[in-house]
Amino acid sequence: MLPYILGLLVPSLFFIRWIRERKSVSDPSLKYVYITGCDTGFGNLLSKHLDQLGFRVIAGCYTEKGEDELKKAASDRLTTLPLDVSNADSVSKAADSIKALVGEKGLWAVVNNAGISLPSAPYDWLRVDDFRPMLEVNLYGVIAVTLSVLPLLKRARGRVVNVASVFGRVSPFGGPYCLSKYGVEAFNDSLRRNMAPFGVKVLCIEPGFFKTSVTDTSMILKNLNGLWNRLPQEVKDEYGSNYLDRVTHTLEDSLLKMLDSDLMKVVSCMTHAVSAAHPRTRYSPGWDAKFFWIPISYMPTFLQDRVLAKNAVRPALGSAKLLALK
């Protein structure tokens, strides 16, 4: 009897959720959406997509070229702003412009999309100064931009959409990227609870591997080569002279195969977070996110370590030295 009841209940609940999530907010032409990191990638596509849906998009671009190209591809509803999320003056000036633009209506949504992914490397290759630029963009930038427009979001009973990553749940490699995304997840969760009494929704996007500048294999390898060249010879010996060759082979063999070129999977989640009357709290676009990274994040630690170690490139001599010490 129980299996029969569950067989009816579970599909019914999914159907009800599907119906509920199809309802969109009204009057998009009256709603302003502020997006960071709009020069390329997800932010650029989202800006154009929301513009086509009738929203009043405020696109923050890092370069003049990015602004110019976006203006040419969008309607007159779209406004561009120069924005460096790691610069306090730039964030403040953008917030002042947005306040003047939205007036008493307030800001419907901010999408914290801007981010960088390098440097990434084993921790013993890095210096503390290597961590600061990425944390300034990926974490402090998210916080700074959100706080700068939070009063406007409260006025509109709007929403914050934070772009984190599956690597805000799992840390398979060294460097500041996972640290920054774990920080975004923590900020997202606490802000969601803080803002609930004001009617402000706080939502999180956790993409898997997609083909963007963040996952550009040539840039990743260039970064690794630069870090390798500054290492002391002792550390190079521990990893082995062919370590970079093995990393290159692994990246080309696994990462490139995992990359999803359909960026609209992420943009569709962002769009739903902005436009749905009943958005989800979290979105995990990408098959690798749904069926690999997210399930791994729920595993016991020892299982996580074993699964991730199978795909990791191990130092050639490091293991031998550890065994000798034992």
C-alpha cells in the first residue's frame, strides 16, 4: 500500500512544483535588473536575454568595449555602466547611478555574476598575495555590490541572485577559487535568512563546468606554467619534471570532455531566478553538477577524498618522500 501511495504522491508533488514554477512576475518593463560581469559569458547572454523579455537591464561592464558591443546588441531599455566590482569607488558610483535611474520603484534584482578563476594550483605553489585579487572579485565584490543596492532591493521587495559554483560545495583543487565560492555560499545563506522578513528573496546559482573564459584550458595551463617557473627547484623535484605534462594530459582528457558549450542552461536558471513568481532557492545547471558534483558533496569525507583522488594528478616524488619519512 505504501509504495502505491508514494508512487502517486511523488509525481504529484513534482507536477505541482512544475505548475507553480511556471508563473512569471508581471510587468517586466517596470522592473530593473542589475547584472555584473556583462562583457562576456553568462552575464552578457543574460543581459541580452532579459532585455528581449522586456526587463530594464542595467549591465555592469569592466571594459568600454564590453559596453559598446552590448549596447549595439540590445534595445534602448538596456543601460550599461562601467564597473569594477573589486574597486569600492566604482561600486559606489554604479550604485548612485542605479538609485537615480530606478527612483521610488526600487531595484527588482541584482545578479552577482562577475568572477575570475585564476590562479589555481597546489597550495605549496602559491603565496598569500595570489589569493587577494580573486577574493576581491569573487567574494568581496559580491558582498560590496549587494550591500550597495540592498536598500533599493528592499524597496522593491526584489531579489538577489548570487552565482556561486559546484566548487562552493566541493574543493577538488587548490587556490582561492573554491575558497571564494564557499564564501559566496555562506553569504548567500545568511543574507537569505536576514532578508526574508523584508520580502527580499536570495537565490543561488551553482553551475558545473561550462565553456567560458573561466574554464579556458589555455589560460589555465599558462597560469600553471607561470607558477611552476617561479617555484624553488626543491618543490619542482617533489612534483617531478613531467608534472605539467601530466596535468596537461589530464585537463585535455577530462576537463575538455566535461565542458558544456550550451551556456543557455545557466542563463535559463538565472532568468527563472529573476522572472519567476516562485523561484527556487538553488539552481544547479549542468549534468555534471546534478549527477557528479552535487552528489559528491553529500558523501562522507573519506569517500569524497577517494573519488576525487582517482582523477587527481599526484606528485611523482612527493609520495615516495612521505613513505621514506614513515
